Amino acid sequence: MPSLPYPDPRVALATLHGKADALAPAFAPLGLRIEPVAIDTDALGTFSGDIERRGPPRDVAIEKARRGMAAAGTRLGIATEASFGPDPILGFLPVHHELIAFVDDVHGHVVVVEAMGRDTNWQSTAVRSPDDAEPLLLSSGFPEHALLVRPNRFEPGMAIAKGLVTRETVSAAIRAAAAASADGLARVETDMRAHVNPTRMRRIAALARELADRLARPCPACGAPGFGRAGIVTGLPCADCGTPTDLARAERHACGACGHAEEHPRGDGRTSADPAACPSCNP
Ligand SMILES: [Zn+2]
Ligand SMILES: [Zn+2]
């Protein structure tokens, strides 16, 4: 990969959670250096819910990156933002949404990559005693992956025990949280912060490689790094009657710096839609 056209190779990474090791290898071949800045991104919201998140993940990530840039005095910044929970459609299966924002004030744009996947150990359950937590301990990748424990009926100001990696601390935290909760239950969850969750750390590393590949593509019009997929163009024609459907006809690739955009064929090579998706054949 060629070095990118940046006068200063430092990319500020606002984090308390040691993500630099997952991000740095992807960016080194581009000549970019990740500079961790220890600022409290938890103030923008946490997984455990003790501080409510504000705004869409993309905006929160950009805000985090900008705080790091301000603290480090750089014109490049990076931040990750993730959410975990039960699949909104399938219910019990967990899904993991991860996003990385790269803020480039040299060229005046932001490149965002994101991924949705099931390769997560996310779990959450309410228990009355340490014994009840045994199935979660056995299926969550504990103790390589840490757990957190809080009162099930959580109220502001209550304690959350995070980063637990021994049975003794988990048991003690469950007893304390259950005693503090109005319903006598403790909520035990996987701790999803990257530095205590190797599965998430791997996901971040893979997404960082995707972002680096994208940054290696210069805009054909202005040369800014990061030309790539920005959305879809609908209108894939019906295989029977040719009517445009709501399915993607093409990918839209764009430059956030100058606005140059191109249409590229679908990655899967499809050029027509199943008539079942056609508003004319199957209204
Ligand atoms: Zn451009
Ligand atoms: Zn049709």
C-alpha cells in the first residue's frame, strides 16, 4: 500500500479501552500512526447503561474522534462505537454492530465503515445466586472474556462491577447486586469493552483492515483517500417485465471531500430481480 497524502501521520484515538493494538497494524502500511489519547469516552455513553448514550452511533463515534483530535492536536482522528443485543427479528440470537469513524480534517471529510454480525459472546441474564450464573459463565468465554454485574432493578448511583475475570469476584458481585436490587436479582452480562473482550477486539481489527483498504483508494477526481461505497442505487429491473424494483441496481461509490460519485455494478453480479419483488408482477 502507498503512504497516504497526509503531512502528519498521527491519528488520534480517543479511548480508555486499549484498542490501539487492534487498529494500529491495519494503518501502519498506509504510513499512519495510531496515537492513543486517554480521554473518558465513557462520558458519551457506556454499554452497561450507567451513562445513557446520546445520538446515533455514527455521530457519537465522530464526536469521540474529534475529542481525541482536540486533545492530541492532530487533524486525523479515529473512534469506534458498538452496540450489542438480541436480534430485533430473531429475538434470542445476539447481534453485534460495530462502527469505525475516521475523521480527516486535512481533506475535510469522514470515512465510516460498519459491520453487523453474530460473532459475539454477548449475553445478559438475571440471577438470584452465583449458582444461577453458571450456564452464562460456561458459555460466554469467561474468564478470557470479562463479565459485569449490576442490580437487576438498576437505579442511578448504584454500583456496577465491571471487568470481572475470577469466579470469586463474580460471586461476590452477584450477592452484593442482588441484595441492592428491589427484586432481589442481579443482572450478569458479558463486559463488551474491547480490552476485556477478545472477540470484539478481533472484530475491530477486521473492520480496521476494511477501513485501511478503503483509505488506500484515492478519489479519482480530487485524490482524497477513502473513495468507496456510500450507498446503493435502487431499481433492479424485474426479470419478467423489466419494471424497476426497490432492490439495489448498483452500488454508489462517493468521495466525502469533493462529492464526486460513481455507479458500480452490484458486487454479486445480479442484473435482474425475482418477479416476486416486482411491484407490477406481484403487487
Ligand atoms: Zn474527491
Ligand atoms: Zn415484473
